[in-house]
Amino acid sequence: MNKSIILHVIGWILTLEALFMALPGIVAIIYQEKSGYSFFITMLICLVIGLPLVIKKPKSHIFFAKEGFISVALGWIILSIMGAIPFFISGEIPSYIDALFEVISGFTTTGSSILSDVEALSYCMLFWRSFTHWIGGMGILVFILAIMPMAGGETMHIMRAESPGPAVEKFVPRMRTSASLLYLIYLVMTLVQILLLYFGGMPLFDALTISFGSAGTGGFAIKNSSLADYTPYQQNVTTIFMFLFGVNFNIYYLILFRKVKAAIKSEELRAYFLIVIASIGLIALNLGGIKNFLPSIHHAAFQVSSIITTTGYATVDFNQWPTFSKIILVWLMFIGACAGSTGGGIKVSRIVILIKTIRKEMSYLIHKRSIKVLKFDGKKIEHETMRSINVFFVSYLMIFATSVLCVSLDNFDFTTSFTAVAATMNNVGPGLEVVGPIGNFGKFSTLSKFVMMFDMLCGRLEVFPMLLLFNPRNWRK
């Protein structure tokens, strides 16, 4: 294993995290908050550890799959360990375990919180809490690829390990250019939402933090009522952008380079649209019936966009909705957004391919001699892709079932335990009952919190980087 390149990458992560922490530090200065000192202390720690690792050049820049997956898994863990320090040393989250849970939830764009009173946090802490969503949405390693060329290395392994979905393709021949394009699209979309919210009457601080959460599909709100107290216009803008950030970023690349027909032909995009529209319609009918169908669409559209993209914002306490509507939301938690988006969940493309596989198997049972080639977006689905999806699905279910079993030791009701794991592993945020939109995860035991922290990282990194990290064979020379 090329340990020197892994340490080099971790050095870059720590250095960049120090630079990112300058922003909440500036917010603390603007609002004259004493708790801002915690960011400057953490910045110093990050730089003391990170800069020597960056300065010391690795013996080899070669990256294979093992180095890629382990760099990503280790990088996210260290990023979170350091990111939790400001919450802890400032005393705003007295327990380091709770601070770690909160920041892992932030970086993985989950949005599950241990806080019962979000508004008690200082402005700088609220900013950092939401900014972790934006950092984690596209991925810190993707950002590093955009600024740090690794000559001679197979950096695609990093991209695949960190980017959500069954496959990652390069937009252009150079991986560095692909990463730069991703972040450019991401940044522009975030800025557009900020401007629309700000000019729609929302305070600038609120517009920034809500846009960070929408872009990263994270869902940390700065009010205890989430987005319930904002205007319908502001809620509708957020609905639209949550939906847009749940779309595969390849689609935006195609549109940017005037390949609109190819974008429209995307099977995943069409399935995503269909699932969202059908869910909104069914929930609106269930909430208001035919007479009050239109008034119900507003909240139905917001919550469907929020849950399928795994953002987790709320305009209402959907814990009080009819069972039929809540079941649809739970389904959407598992389906998730598109591959190549900032959203979590199993991903729409995997669901589409699994349905096609079932149809093929049913056809084979009746017509034994028939040969049917599975296609996705007009291309043949390779055996390697099918194998990886099947292995992912089995691994996902095993981790999920084990996690529910562990969390059940806290003796909460089944709905709470089940949806708590579903919300964390799918990076959604809120679940139902105790962990509903007006609840929190603070009542769980330390064991359950560690289980759900692992689930959040597994969900964001698509399971395998975290599993490979704990395989002793990968650390042998």
C-alpha cells in the first residue's frame, strides 16, 4: 500500500479544513461572538498536523483502488474528528460524542441532530453547522482533485469512492477538469439560490445557511421550526433547488454543452420525475382529498423533494400525517436521489436497474431459451455493473438490519428505531415518532449514536470504503 500518498491526501484535507474554518471565524468577528476563538484554535491544530504532510512529498503519486477507498474513508473520519472540536471546546455542545454526531451528520449531508434547541447556538456555530453540508455535498476529496493534480495516479479511484451512485464517469479526459466542472456547477447553483432567497425577503444569513443545506441536500435548519416560519415563496424556491440538487450532475454538464436531447433521454431523470410527481399527487390527495387537492400540493411538494433528495427540511410536522403519506415518505428515504447528485439513498438508477433485472428474470422463467440484453440509457448493462449493484444491495441490507438490532437496545418503539437507522443510513435527517421533524437524536445511547455515525458515513460513501477500512489485509504491504 502507498501509505505516503494517503498521508499526503490527509494533509491536504486538514489544510483545507483549516481554510474552511476561517469563514465561521469571520462570522464570529462580525457578530462579536467569543465562541469564535474555538475555530482559530482548531485551525491551528489542523495546520500543525496538515501542513507537514502536504510539504512532505509522497514517494509515489500512484493511486490504486485500495489507496483511493482508504484515503476517502480515513479522510472523512479525520475531517469529522477535527470538525467537531469547535462545538466541544466552545461548550455549545458539551459532549464530544454529541459534537461528533452533529458534525458527521453535517459532513455526510444527513441532517440528523442531537440538539433540542438549535436557536441556542451562536451564529458562527450555526454557520459552521450548515457549511459542513456544502463541503460534504460534492465531497472534500473531489475539491482536492480540482486543485491538486496527481500526476501518474489513477485519481478516478478517489472520485468513485466519494461520488454517490453505481458509476462515475469523467466529463472530459482529465479528471482534474471534471472535478473543477463539478464544483463550478455546484457553486453557481448555490449562488443562484442564495440570491433568489435574499431578494425574496430572506435575511442574508438565513439565505446562506439554507442554501448550503439545499445544495448539499443536508437539511440543518437554523430555526427549531425548520422552514415552517418562512414565506411560501421562500419555501417554493427551496423546494425547486432541493429537487435540482437531487439530479445527476452529468445532466447539467450535458445541458451546459448544449446536449439537451441526450439529457432528456436519461432513464434515471425520467424515473426521478415520475417518482416525485406521483408521490406529490398521492400525498396531496391523501392530505386534502379532491376538494383541497391544490392547497395540499405546496406542503406535499416540499416534503417529497426534501425526503427523496435526502435533504430533510420540513415545513410541517409530517409525523402527524396519515399513515399512507408517511409510508410514501419512508419509501422515498430508501429510493433517494439520482446517482451523481449530492443526495443519498439507494439511488434511482439502482432501483431502475433492479426492476429491469426482475423483469428479465421473470421473462427467463417463462422463456428459457430467450436471450434478453439489459440496457440503461441505450447502453448495455455490463455484468460488472450488475454484480456491483447486487453486492451493494446485499451489504446495505445486512448493515441496515444489524444497525436496527443494535439501536433497538435503547427500547424505543419499532417505528423510531427503524426510521432512525433509515434516516441516518440514507442521509435523510428526520425519521418518524421520536426522531420526527420536531424531534432529535439526543435521547439515544452512546452505542446507538456510534452505530448511526457509522451508518451516516456508510450511506454517504456507498458502504464499501468504510468496510474496506476495517479489513486488516488492506493494511499489509
